[in-house]
Amino acid sequence: MMLFETRLLKKLKKHPLAIIGIVILCFFYLIMIFAEFIAPYDFDNGKRDYSYAPPTKIHFFHENKFTFPPVIYPYSYTFNQYAERIYLEDISKPYKLSIFTKGDRVKLFGIIPINRHLFGVKGNPDNCRLYLLGSDAVGRDLFSRIVYGSRVSLTIGFLGVAITFLLGFLVGGISGYYGGKIDSVLMRFAECFMLVPSFFLLLALRSAFPPKLSSIQVYFLIIIILSFIEWAGFARIIRGMSLTITKQDFVKAAKSIGASDLRIIILHILPQTLSYAIVAATLSIPHYILGESALSLIGLGIQEPQASWGNLLSVAMNVSDIQYHPWILIPGIFIFLTVMAFNFLGDALRDAADPNK
Amino acid sequence: MKETRFNIIKIILATSFFAFFYSCTQTQKISGELEQIDYTAIQKKAENFVPKIGTYGGEIILSSFSDPKSFNPITSTEVTTSEFTSYMYEGLIKINPVTLKPEPGLAEKWEVSNDGLTWIFYIRKNVFWSDSTPFSAYDVEFTFNSLVLNDSINPNSSRDMFVIEGKKPKVSIIDSMTVKFVLPIPFAPFLRAMAQEILPKHKYEKYVKSGNFSNSLGIQTPPDSMVGTGPFLLESFISSQKVTFRRNPLYWQKDSAGNRLPYLSRVIYLIVLDQNAELLRFKRGEIDYLRAKGEDYPTLKKDETKGNYTVYRLGPTSGSYFIIFNQNTSIDPKTKKPYVDFVKQSWFRNPKFRKAVAHALDKESMIRIVMNGLGYPQWGPMSPSEGFFYNPNVEKYPYDITKAKQLLAEAGFSDKNGDGFIEDSAGNTVEFSFYTNSGNIERGKLAEIARKDMEQLGFKVHFQLLEFNSLIQKIDNPPYAWDAIMLGLTGGVEPHFGKNVWHSTGTLHMWFPRQKAPSTLWEARIDTIFDTAVKILDENKRKTLYDEWQKIAADQLPLIYTVLKEQIFCISNRFGNINPSPNGGILHNLERIYVSSKNKN
Amino acid sequence: MRDDLIRRTLLLVPQLLIVTFITFLFINLAPGDILAKYRFDPRISQESIKKLEQKYHFDKPAIVQYGYWLIRLCHFDLGYSFSREADVTTVISERIGNTLLMSSFAILFTWLIALPLGIFAAVKQYSWGDRILSLISYFGMSLPGFFLALLLMFFIYSFSNIPFLGAIPIGGMVSPNHDQLSLIGKICDYALHLILPVLVLTATALAGLQRITRGNMLEELRKQYIVTARAKGLPENQVIYKHALKNAINPLITLFGFSLSELLSGAALLEIIINWPGLGSLMLEAVRSQDTFLVMGIMLMGGIMLIIGNLIADLLLVIVDPRVRS
């Protein structure tokens, strides 16, 4: 029997999609970790003159001459006879872009003060901004907010899965090991949580708290509520495998030497389930991301001015708004890509973990 | 190999996706500038408008955001109901929607004694209720003595307007076509208040006698039993869907050729719960009239010819929109502590604090960002569209962060510990909650900007959206658990009808309601102004007093004003006799509007 | 088999109640006063508030309150909705039909489309059609329903000039002139308004179902008895439909039960986005006003809908698969 890891690598070569998934995730997580460095602007730093500005045009030619590094021009807007915003570039004032520039003062990971960013406008002028993906109503850079928003959307899955793991392992492992009455009771109990559609249960638990909580409180509340919903399914999977593994000889051997039940479960049975557990975890992370996005979308999740991909999309619910500023929909693409990447990865892992294939 | 072909497809799809987004972001070419509207010219034209003789028939489809809760003009407090009852019931006086002056309505003329206390109204002849009963002075006497002034009918929004310093006017019949009112004290707004709807005695007397009047004229009442003198009568009401009015064939008003008005056969209101849907329906022609927001103006204006409608901009709306700080000094009898803690009182009650906030509000951005440039900064309690009493000469607070910080520094506020937030002279960080009502996207956006503006000053602001009713509860009732709120009020032509807000004893004196004695000199002065001006019959003398009131309000800023939006009306070109007016909108002469066979004048 | 079914069904009742109990505890332990808005309304007297408190036992500990809720439940009384000022049962019954309408059509279309597509993909494995379907399935499974809804709303709104596209409503369940329409008109009105939500729900559910159908069909088609059938000269159609499909369907129906939970959740969120007057949008209002009884009632209804759906799936299984019956 090949090691799981070796099998995994072999399988991955056969799954180009999984590789794409891994690449996307690595990319996003890298951005998330170094968010303050990568985002050219602070998440709440808006310039009102840039209200709903379209993505900044990057020019490689200024006054018909090729320039490197490329330049951008300051934007301003005025209204035409239809009260439509007309954005004007002031081509008399070029500003060079540069790598590793001085920018807003922020704290990397919230502790280390830095003022250099991956890229930006040389000199960090206030009146000329590089908005790669356009801006929102109050002139904040959408790209920066998406980068900061990834902190919420990408971590919520892991933290939630950690809690689910804990609960699921314990309950599932114990249930499968002991079997019989204990198994029945525990599993029926776990099934309770799968009886109500997840969104209904999510909102019901959310209603326990006032609609508007601080973002940090909501963040942890969401993690707790979502774990509540997800753990049962996970427990059942672990239980299934635990049942089979318990019947094996080495478990009987361990019992005969007098090892305690708990020790057997934790040290012998659960490690065997690890490969499946990882698959289940990978495939359930999207549920957390979507759960948080859904809550923030309808206003019960992360609040302004903090950003999460879900609450960035909540402005898109006003259809007439996005007709003129469609870039508001871009955070949805990030959610989509992340979910897709996890699904690809999970699929590949599942194939790898399946000894039949 | 097959996978690579696969991937190529994916890349193509992804690129086309992004290409689409980027194509939408092409900067448009300028084709013109936002038109400067000459409102005085529009007003003049409206005043000199001569209606054409119209043709009978057709209907107009309007929209409403909520169901009416009743059809009872006496007991109802909400705007939707008043809009509907104004079609069915009229008053002795009619306020001309264009000039805002009182005109003969169901009374064709009136006399007033020299002391302003005795009024005699001569009822118009040949006016009939829709069930053919003649209209008479008995109906007027019944409406006032048995309904408006009746203490056992509650709630009763009309009564508040006619009870002056606790005393009621005496209403009596002189003959079947003449009514006499004797006021206890001179009451300047009296004539305006006589736009009060008159209800038929023969239908409702028995309800009053049995004590059931508050339940009559409800949404369950059969429409054919509703009898009025107005141009339209209720035909049917389907909850959450539609309210239909039909033409009153016995309406007394006639056009210049002697034809009985109104021309339209029906006025239909669709109950629309979704603003986006309403806009789309208007553009498709399913609704004939729309009151639009600034941000929808571009899409509406562009399709004017195609959609066969016209978009009118008619100046600032009436009403006001402001930030209030809680200035309540009273003590909670249960806990013996003040409702608003002393530290916060010291900030909010300091005029320099409020003026600093006023200077920090970026009104230009609010107008440009939220309303697409179609709005106006507001400086005082009245709006230019409210006519005669409006005083444009009040203190203005241009957007000036430096000046704001300077004012705060003068009042002892500064960042003593370098944490980015400012503290007062005692070292307390200026931290407070800031609420506005949820459910209104425009207001939410304005509040966001205001919050950011206040944070620029170094305040720690906790912003929350609350449901409208919860917000009102907090303001109206102990323990007055709020710090700063952004809210709006409807306005009116007659300042005295805002007394509940401005008098220190008022229930709507939001920053410190129901005071036993005025807590500041300026509130005392405003009290005096309101108590005095109501009794003066000379309009110009009243104006001097109300001008002073507006100056005080703008100087002391109990309400820190923000912006007024532009009135934007859209109406299908099918209709004739449309007379746009900054004061009245475009449906003010609904009884003269008709479906014209040609397009537009 | 029958006994097993009955035993499982009986267990459902206490199981559902356990969820409601835990939720109830959660809600009651958290801060918030359900009668807050009444306490500050000057029109409502202190006596009325006291009466309400007594009626619903708000002064007693959470467990006792739950007990009373259970007792009321036995009388089919779900309590009073303070935010809507009506009985919870009334409020829910106004809306539940709309949710069921949307969900049923979504399920119908999902199956109508996914099955043939899955079969096609299995039969024509590795063809261009199969590849494209596979690609779309991957996308569909990962595309969040709410995002697809926003995208579709955007497209319809932007291209509302195109005649047919423009007629598709992007919100609500009926047009304002609904009651004026003839019966046919009313049905068409519902149908038009259903296009957007059913499209979104179907698209997201379709992908997964199509892939699994394909997978199952492929497995079946590899089996020995199929080889035998072909060797015997049976026409290909019979091989696919009469034999392979029947066996491939079994796990699908089981899956239907699982996917139902996701469908109902997706439908609830969608209702909020497009303003469909169903249980989802009602739930949001209930949460916003912290209306405990309404929240519990809707959650219970959600659970019951899911249970009934699963029972239907079990019954279908019994009908379709003779192996299960014994």
C-alpha cells in the first residue's frame, strides 16, 4: 500500500485542475498574508473625487513617447447633461508607477509598521491614485478592499474547520469505536443538526444577537455558528471509518495490552481517518466562505468600514448602481475562484485517498 | 493534450469575461453639461399657466410604496392616507399649489373681524356630495364640533392644529350656507388650517354617536359607501396591489367652457414595494408618473424620447435633513442619573462643538456622490420651495476642516495622548454612537459620508443602522438612549405647524423634548417667537419673527442641516395640462389633467 | 424495510425538537428584549405589556419557556409574531406556498435537464459535448447562487431594451396588475417571474447532479451484465434506459435528499436578493427585528419541508428500486 502522500503526488499530476486550484489558492493566501503590503491603499482610505471611478488606465505612452515605468493621470469627474459622471484624466500631470514604493502607513499583520507597498504611485500623491479595479461610492480602492477582505473570507474557513474537526473527530471517533447504543445515540444526535436547511439554521442562530454587532464579534460568531452547522456531517464520516477501523486486529491488540479507550481512539484510530478527514475538510471550507459571504451580503455579517468579499457585494444588490459601475461585481469572482479552487483540490484529494482508484 | 485544449477554452472564457467588464469602464465622451435650471422662470410660467379645455376619458397610473392604513383623514397620521383622502374630501379653503396662497375652496368667500377672532365663511352654492345630498354648513359644523374638536376621537391629528393654548374655537351655524368661527385668540395660520377636510354629516353622525368613528373609513370599508365632494372617489382597494379612484360625476369645479371637471375617468395607484422594479415599469410605460432619485436621473433622461415621457427638475424638495445631538439634561427618576451622561452633555450642548461638526460636513460630496449632483446644501430649517417665510440669509458653514478643528481647539478639545482621537479638556475621548434608519439606501450613503466627516475631526464614531420605528422610540421616550442621529422631517409652508419641533415643550423637540422650562436662552427666545407670531395677523410682521427664528436655528444648530435633494418628476407625454411648478410638482392639478390625443404641447 | 422506515420517521420528531431546543436556548441566552419596542410605545399600556409577558412566560427561565412553546406547538400554535402583529402560523402560511412554488419548479427543471445531460455525457464519453459539459459543471458547482443571481439581474437590467429579455422581471413574484389578468395571464405572470430564480437554482444544482449521473452511468455501463445484454443483441437504447439507468438512479435519489437542504438554503437566500415573498425573505425580517417566535416557526417549517422532501425521496427509492423493497 502506497503512502498517502506518494499517491497524492501521482494523482495530482493527473489532475491539472487541482494544480490550477493549488496555484490559485497559494496566490490568494499569499496576498492575504501580506495584505497590508500588497494593497496600495488602506481599506478605509477614500478620496471622494474618485467616487465610483473606473479602473485606472495605465499608460505606457505619455505625449507620444514610450515611458517606463508607465504613468497614470489624476482623475476627476464632472456631470454631463444627463447627470452622468464623466471621468477626465488630467494628462498634463503624469505620475510614475513604481514597485516597492512609499505609501500609506499601515501595520503589517496589525503589528509591524510599514510604509512601503508592493506597488503604487511614486510619491504616493493624494490626488492621483492607482485604482486597479475601480472604486466604490466613497472613492475607496476596490482592489485594496478586496485584498483586505480576503483576510476574513480566507481565514474563516480554516478557523471554522478547526472547530468542526475537533467536534467531529471526538464524536465520530467515540461513536465508531464503541458502537452499539452509544453509536446510535450520538449519531441520532448528530443527525438533528442536519434536519434543518443550513441557511435557516444560520439565520436562526444569528437572530440571537442584535443585527448590528462589531465586525470582530460577528467574525467569531459566524465561525461558531457555521461550525455548529457543519460538524454533524463531518462526525458521521469519521464515525463510518472509525467503525471499520475498530474491527481491525491492531486495535484488538492495543486493547489487550490494556491501553485506555481514549488513548486508542486518539492515537490509533483517528490517524487512520486523517486522509479522509482532510478531504472532507477541504470540501467543506467553501461552505464557510459562502456562509460568511451570504450573511455579509444581507447585512448581518461583517460591517462597514471593514471589508469582506460578501459585504463588498452587498452594494451590487442595487441593480441600477451596477449598471454604471459593473466592477462592483468583481469580489464575487474572487469568491467563485476560491470556492472553485477548493473544489478542484478536494476532488483530487478524494481521488488520491480512494484506494480503489 | 485534451486538457490543454480544455484550458485554452477556460482562458478564452475568462478573458472575454474581463473584457466585458473593462469595456463597460470606457470613459464616456463629454457631450454637454448639466443644465442650469431657471427656477424663477418656471415658477412664473406656472403662475401664469392657462389650462386648456381637455377631453374626457382615460386613466393615469401612479405608484405608492405602501398600503394606506386607513382612509380616515381625521384619525390618520400617515402621508399615504392623506394623499388618498385629499382626492375625496376637500376643505373650505384650498391652498393653491403653485402660489401656496389660500384660495376659495368649498367656501366661496369669507369675512374676518378686525380683531381677527370672528370668521364667517359663505359656503359655495350648488355643491353636492357624491350621493347627491347637498353640501351645507351643517357638514362643516359637524366636522368641526363632532370630529376635529371631539376629545373622544383618538388619535386625532387635526385637533392639534385647532386647539390654541388649550382652548377650542366655537363653531356655529348662521344659516344653511353660512358658518361662523370664533377663535379664543388671534391665530394667524387659521385660514391655512381651514383646508381641513370636511366630512358628510349624514353619513358619519351615527358613527360618532355610537363611538365607532375611529373604525369607520378603514381599509375594510366598502368603497361605494364613501361619500365625498372631491374630484375622485375610491373605487377599489386591493391590499399590497392597487388602489383605484374613479371620477366623481357630481364634482362642482368646472373648466372655463363650463365642462365639469375632472377629465380623467380613473386614477390608479400601484403599490410598488421595490424601487428598482418601479423604475423599470415606468420606463416600459406601465406606470405614467415617477418621482425619481438623483442617481436614476441619467438613465431616465437618456430615454426621454424613446420612452415618450418628460423629465422635470423642479428645485429643492421641502423638508429638512439633519444630524441631531442629544442635549437632554433631565434626570431619570428611577436611577437618579441623567439620561445623557454629563461628559456627553458637555460636548453636545457646546455650540462650538456643533458648529465644528457643521464645518466638517462635506455637503458637496454628499450631493455629487449620492445624488449625482442633483441636490442643494441646506443651512436652515426651511427650504426655498416652502415659499414666503423662507429666509435665505442665515449663517452658512462651508466645508472647512481647519476651521472645524480650530473651533474644537477653542472649546478645549485636542488629541492629548496621540492616539489619533481627540479628548475633551477633562481627558475623555470623544466617543459616541451615530444612528440613522435602515431601509433607505440614499440616507445610508449620506450617513456614511457624515460619519467619515466626523471621524476626520478625531471623533470615535460608532455607526449603526436602526429600524425606523426603533429609532423614533428612542428619540420620543425615556431613557432617550441615543447620542447622535441623522434624520429628516417633512416641511411645510406655515412655520407654526412645526411648533412641536421648535417649542421647548414640544414632543418633537428632538434634542430635548418636553422641557418644563427652556434650558437655554435661545430656546426661550424661539418659544417666544412661536407664541407671539401665531397671534399676529400681519404676514410681514410674522415674517420678521420667523426670519429671526431661522437665524437662531442656523446659529445654534440644534439640528445640523445637510442637503436637500432635487425634485425630479417624470410623466408620460400622453397627458395635457401638465404644469410643472417648483412648489407643487406636476400632479397638483390632477382634476385638469387629461389624456391628449397629440404628444405634448 | 418498512419497519426501518417507520422507526426512522418516528425518530425525526424528537430529533427536530432537539434542534429547536438548542436554538431556543441560544436565542434566549443572548441579550435582547423581544418586547422592547412595545415598552417604549406610549400607546401601549403597562398592563398590556404585563399581559403579554404572562401569556408567553417571558419572566420564566428559558427551559420553562421552551416547555410552553412545545405545548403550544401541540395545538399547532406557533406563537405570536411581534414584528408583524399577527399569529406566526398565519404569517408563515401566507408565504410558504411561494417558497414551495419556486423550489418545486427548480427541482423539476434540475432533474429534467440533469438526467438527460448526464446520460448523454456518459454515453458519449470524452466527446466535445462531454468535455464542455464537464467544464460547465465545474463552474456551476463553484459558482455561488447569489453571485449568479446578481450577474443575471445585471444582464437583464442592462439589456432591457431587447424585447424578450426586457420582459423578464428581476424582482418580486407578481406584477402590479396581476389580479386584472385572466387565469392564463396570471399563470404566465407567475411563469415570467419564476424564470430568474428557477434559472439560478437549477444552474447551481444541475452541475453536481449532472456530474454524478454521468459518473454513475459510466460505472453501470462498465458492469458485466451490460456486456451480456449487448452480447445478447439487445438494442442500445434498451441497454441504456431499461437496464443501466434504472440501476444508476438509486444513488441519485439518495443524493436528492442531501441536495434538498442546499436547494432550500439557496432558495431562501435568493428570495432575499430578488424580493420574492417567501420564507427566506420573511426569515430575514424576523432576524432583523429579533422576533423569536417567528424565527423559531420558520426554522421549524424549514426542517419539516426538508424532512418531507427526504421522505418523498425514500418513497421514490422504494418505487424505483426493487432491491430496496425486500
